[in-house]
Amino acid sequence: MPAYRKPKLRCHATGKRPFPDELAASCMADSLSRKYKTTLYIYNCPWCGNWHLTKRPPKSSATLKESYGR
């Protein structure tokens, strides 16, 4: 019998992994930025209300927050 797998939650509009708050998204962005040596940005999704990560630079500093790998 196969092991139970928790379904992966995804945003219905973007298909991206949702983070419940800015801090959780920022921590994941920092971790992945260091791991993959790239810059990631976080933004609040207008469709689901959660936070997501993206590689695209912000069009406006008011809409996206930058996270640098350290």
C-alpha cells in the first residue's frame, strides 16, 4: 500500500507555492538565494492573498520586496 502524501498546496492563479506571511516567504527566499546563488523577490499575490517567490525583478519597489542571498 503506497504511503499517504500530503497534497502540495499551490495558488490557483499562479501555480506557485504560497507562504502565509511575509516573514515565511522572506526566510525561504533568503535560503534559496544562498543555495542557488541567485536573487529572489517576494510579493503578495492579489489573487490568493498569500506571498510568493519570483526571479523577476520588481516593476515597482512598492509591490515586490527584494531578498539577497548572503
